[in-house]
Amino acid sequence: MQNSFDTSFIPQQPLLKVAGFDRRRESLNLAIVLSLGAFFIVLFVAVGVYFFHRKVVGEVLALAVELEDKEKLIDIDEIDRLKSVDLRIVAAKNLLQDHTVFTIILNFLEAGTLKNIGITSLSYANSPGGSIVSLVAEAPTYEAVYSQGETWRSMKPLVEKVDISSVVLAEATGVVTFITKITINHGLTRYAEFLKSEKMSKNEEITEPGIIPVMNDQFELDGTTSSIPVSPAAL
């Protein structure tokens, strides 16, 4: 009788050792990496700019609506009226600063001209250095001309400079003719200064009705003070 045996054989080691090989790892492409990085950066910036733009536009629209609401509360007619008043105030201020009270100059000549001096010609002009009063006058002697010049020079601070020229003696009549240019302190003849002096003189006693003493019209003559009153009607 023939015996049959079924056997199974499990080898402890592989019957045939097959030597394998490692796969080559492909290196990353640097250009692709940089391109992807740049793409995501641009995408991020674009998204940020988009949302920032929307935010700014929203704020501008909100401010525009707020501005319209506030404009409705503004009275345009009242603003125009105030502008007109401001222009008038500026014009009046310029007038007060530049306008000259010629009465002060006439009173100065009346107070400062000696009795034996006659004025035959008078002119007035403004210059950068001050107001110039030009006179042609007559005197009985040379001494009278000298005395008159010293009298005008002593009338400070209104008088800044006195120039006497062309002194001529007429032999037939004995009259001495001379030309004088008097430089006047323009600041003391302005209407603004006149009003300031008038305000300061309100506390002083008025000796004559209708006459207001002006402080700027006080001159020193031979050690004494002479005050020239100015009537408002003369202005």
C-alpha cells in the first residue's frame, strides 16, 4: 500500500534574493516655486486693495451724505450778508488809516505862522517820507525868515523837517520872499489818529461850545504849549 504525504514547506528565507534599485527623486523646479509665491502674493495684495477701496468709497459716501445734511443747516444768505459787512468794515478801516485831516495842517499853519509873515502860495502832497507842505511866503527882514523857520522846527512831533530856500530881497519894496518845504508826520494827520485824540479828549473840560481840543495839535512854542482847537464842522 502506497502512502502519500502532503507536506508544506515554508522557507525561512527567500529562495532567491533579488537585488532592487532606488528610484531617483526628481528635484523641485525653483522657477515654479517662485512663480507660485509671486502669484499668491499678488493675489493677496489684490484682495487687500479691493476691500480697502470698498472701505474708502463707503467712508467717502458717508461723509458726502453728512456734508449735505450740514449744508442744509447753513444760511447762505446770512453768509453773503456777513461777507458784505466785512468788506465794508475793511474799506472803512483803510479809509481811516489813509485819510488825511487837512484841517490839522491848516490849524498848524495858523498857530505856527508869525504875524509878520504872509503866505502867498500853499500846496500839499504825500510822499514816502511823509506829507510835504510847500509854501511861498513873504517876510519884512531876513531875521523874520530865520525866526519863522525856527518856530516851525519847534512844532514837534507834527513837524519832522523844515527846508527854507530861494530867499530873495526885493530892493524896491524891501520884502524878503522865501520858499519853504515842511515835512509833516503823516501818522499824526490821519483820521484814525484824529478820532483817537478826540476820544482821549472827552474827559477834558470843553471851554467853548462846539469846540473840541485835539491833543495831537499841541505844539511847543518858545517853551510854552499851544493847543489848537478843531471844530467838527470844519471836517
